[in-house]
Amino acid sequence: MAIPLHRQTQYQYLLVSQEGRVGTVQLNRPDVLNALSPDLMIELVDALEVFDADNQIGCIVLTGGPKVFAAGADIKRMANASAIDMLTLDQLARWDRIRKLHKPVVAAINGYALGGGCELAMMCDMIIAGENAKFGQPEINIGVIPGAGGTQRLTRAVGKAKAMELILTGRLFDAQEALSMGLINTITPPELTMETAQQLAQTIAEKPAVAVRLGKEAILKAFDTTMEGGLDYERKLFYLLFASEDQKEGMQAFMEKRAPDWTNA
């Protein structure tokens, strides 16, 4: 299914498309290795939120180019900024809106995902990586540290000791190491990365939308609270789903030994 023309043409630094119930957003600044400038991030947040609000979309894929996902922030835009400039502009606050998306986001990574690019990938809910993918938080090499969540998300994904090593040395690591650390879901040949991500997204998009949304919420809550608090939150969401039409349909279909007909309500 083609995306409406007005949505195709409103972005300067992105390409957007839709196939079935999957919306795809592709970073498109190849001349600067998809550097995450403030202008690109404004467009990216908008595109993701448009898909998130669209009832015809059940899952989102975020990708870059065949050789680079995103090589980091636009350093030229920051090099001469003062601390007060950075505090006043607070450009990273915009990234918080990605974290608040209700629908799952699958990252499809080929090539370099460095600095802000790695942080953006980690903001996604699942990561499919090509064999040529390279990850890293090399900010230490330019005198700073990750500022868009890298110290927090990488630590939660791979543990304190490994995060310390990767962030304080700034070394890059490949897809195989990322998989062994639990940072990504799977590795594919580069030419199959998008297809694999699209298949995963389509599988999720075909599930009942309300249950998918609350399932994502419950999983993310595990990073924000205690085990007891998380279990209490999960239980309340579980009970809440008994108000949905799809709960009734799903359980009735199970008893009747037929495929459910989801209404996403």
C-alpha cells in the first residue's frame, strides 16, 4: 500500500512508506552519513508520531542506508556551543517523545550505528542487524559522553562492566558481539536486513493492537520500577485487557478452534 503523497513529500531528510499495517521511516541524509541534526530529528519525531497515531499502522520499522544507519550527531552544529547554549536549546528533550511511542518500533541496521545512531537504535524496541553492522558510543573520543540515553540503555542491555568498557574506551563492536551481549535480536545478511525487520514488524502488526500496546508498556515498566511494582503494573494491564473486544474474540476463537478476527478494539 503506497503512503499518501502529502506524507511522502513533507520530509526533507526522511523517506516514509507503508506496506500493509507496517509503516517504515528511513533516514535520508546520505551525504553526511545520516548525521542526526536537529532538523532531521524534528522530522523523525513527527513521522514516528504520525504512524503511531494511525489506526492502520500496527508496527513501525526505522532504518537508514545500506552502509550506514546513522553515524552520530551533527558535530559541526555542536562544536562551538556553550553549556548554556546546550541547556537552553535542550535538543535532546525531543528524543523523549520517541520513548513514549505506543506502537513497537523495529530498527533495521546496516553499517554504522554510532554515537547518537547507536542511541537511536537502542530507543527502538527490537533491533535487526546486518552482518556488516557496527555499533559504538565513541563520544569519549571527542571529549564528551553519550547524551541521548547511551549510558543508561547500553548499561541495561549489556550490564555495568561491559557498558563501562564500551563507553569509556569508545571502541566499536560488530553485530556478532552485539548479539552475544543481548543488544540485538538477530543477524542477517545485509541484503535481507529490511526484509527480516519487515517480517517481524508484520507479524506483530497482525496481533491485537491493544494487547500489543499494553504488552510494550508492561515490558518497558520493568526498567523503571521494582519487581513488585512491575508485577502490580502488569497485573492491572492484564485485567484491563478484559475490557477489550479482542480479548473476547481471541478467547472465543481459541475455544472454537478457529483463527481470531481481530478488530483492534
